[in-house]
Amino acid sequence: MASTVVNPGLEGIVVGETVLSNVEGEAGRLTYRGYDIHDLAENASFEEVAHLLLFGQLPAHQELIDFNARLAARRALPSGLLAIMHAIPRDAWPMDVLRTGVSAVAHFVPHRPDGAHETSVDTAIDLIAKFPTIVAAWDRIRRGLEPIAPDPKLATAANFLYMRTGELPIPEAEKALDTYLVLLADHSYNASTFSARVTASTGADIYSAITSAVATLAGDLHGGAPSKVMTMLEEIGLPEKAEPYVRDLLDRHEKIMGMGHREYKIRDPRAQQLERMAKNLTEKSHTKWYLIARALEDASDKVLQEKKPGKRIYANVEFYTAPTLSSLGIPSDEFTCMFACGRIAGWSAHVLEQFAHNRLIRPQATYVGPEVHPYEPIAGRHAQTNGTANGHSAGTVSP
């Protein structure tokens, strides 16, 4: 039998086509439908980018007005969903609540006789509009406060900050969060997007597919990294303590969260924009987080060069997310939720793209288990004593 090449993690395997975004790892470039991420981050609003991903073009003036009106009409949460959220324990993890909230939205949307919901641009807009409202509502509920209804006059970023505090944000804060959402809107076939497309490929509706994406994003190797970066910054405490911290971390063979990327061989282009925002917000809010982050990135590169000359390590999008969102007053356990509030635009567009050109995604696997053998009657079986299941040691976690 010919040998089979196994690519763990599907690395290097092309599984589909998309017109939505292009990640050029060697060049360190990211584009949405042909637009460079730097141009979009500096000039376009999140609403414009969501329109671009859903409709294939940046909106004209009246189109943007109409699109904003559609979002504004869908931001409020059903009273039944708010009741569900009020029943959740106050110490529940925000990403768990977001996953539950997104899944529960479907209960308040009409469904077909077969139980499925419509998957369309309209349902995509519904989810794009409601994600920030769910996150902001839980932020207040868990603090013992009543949620604040969205303001139809405010855009996505301003609305989120308003719904958290009840106060209109300063322009610098609104612009920073809006740019963050633009930078996180899409990233080709990343893990959460791929899981959404796999779910959609079965014919499951958009609410099911997006719930899959949220669950996938929660992992530390994907969207969960920013909160871990914030933990590092807090542990370091001062810029001058960054280098000793890195040396100790690497001596213990642990990862520097937010550094390095599976796709980018040079610096993540989104990190450049986020670093600039983190620096500006730090100066505005008089916090120290950017200074520590900058020292940590420099120390990481320096120490790695000593240990492995010629090898470079660069900040990815999650690294400067931590000081940026922290400077906006957002707690670290909500960072991944904010990631989702931007990525929902891309997820939705990918689900629609999958539906338009669908084929069930069903990869193959190489079987490495026991050869075919006879069935053993129960009287002749021996109890397992090594604590294994499915060929893997119980209680271990893959890195």
C-alpha cells in the first residue's frame, strides 16, 4: 500500500477558495477583497468593511446610510434573551456567555418547518448587529447593573462603549475600537472561520455555524491569547522587568503569548496598526501597558536571538490587542469577545460564501489503531489499568 502523507493541522493543505481575504505570510500582507488592511484601517469604518465583505464593494454614501440603518434596527436584544442572560451565574466566563447568547438568538427568530433558519445577508446583519450588544449587556449584568439599550444614532464601536458605561466615548476611544474591529474583521481560513464553514457545509444554518465559530475562537491558540498577554503584562509590572521575565519564561520552555504567527513569517501587519493605537491610548489614559508591551516585544527578540541566532519572533495581532483594549477600560476576560465582535463580519460572509458554492467538507484520516481482531466476550476481557482511552493517556492535553 502506498504511504500516505499526513499534514497535522492541515498545514500547507488548500481546502477551498475565497474572494473575501488574502493572507500573504511571506510578504506580511493582509487584504480584504483586494484592499490592503492598512488602507482600510486608516480610512474605512467597521460598517464600511462589513458592507465590503457582505456585498463585495465599499458602500457609496447612501448605501452606507441604509446599511447603518439596518444594523441599528437589529442591535437590540429580545427580552427573552436578556432573561436567559440574567439567569446565568455572574461568574460565568464571557466567551461562554457569548456562545450561549449567539445560539439563543435563534430561538427568537422565525424558522422553517424543518427547524432551520434562513441563512441570508439579513440574518448575517442581525448577528453582526447583536454581537456587541450581547457582550456589553453581559458586562453590565455580571456587575449587577441593568443593560443599556443601544443608541440608534451611534455606530458599532461608539455604541459598544456607550452600552458598557452609559457615557458617550471620547473620539479617540471610538476611533481606536472602530479600527480594532476593522483589523479583526476577517483572516481567510483561520480556525474559527474554517469551523463555521465546516458546519455550514453540512447545510446547518448561519446561527449554528456562527456558534461553532465562537466556540472555536475561545481556545488559547486562537482568540484566547490576548487575555494571556494581559496576564503577562500584569506579571511584568514595569518595562525594565521584561527581559528577566522573558529569560525565565524561555528557560521553562513556555510560550510568549501573542508572539509569532502560523501564517506570517514577518511581523503581522495588523500589529503595526494596533501598536500605534496602543501607544496613543496609553498616552491619553496615562497607563503603562503599552510601554511594558513594547519592552516585552524587544526583550523577546533579543533573548531569542541569543538562544537561536538568526531566528526572529514578531508580535501578532493579539499582542497589542491587550494594551489597546485595556486602555479602553475593557477587562481582559472580555478581550476574546471583542475579537468576535470584529470577526463576526468575516464569519458571516464566509458562511454565505460556503452556501453559495457548497460541498460537504469531509477530510480523510489515516487509521493507526489495532489491526482487525476477534470480538472478546466480556468474561475474557481484562480491565484497563493504565488509564488510557482511545490510545491516548487520560488527563493529558496536547500543547
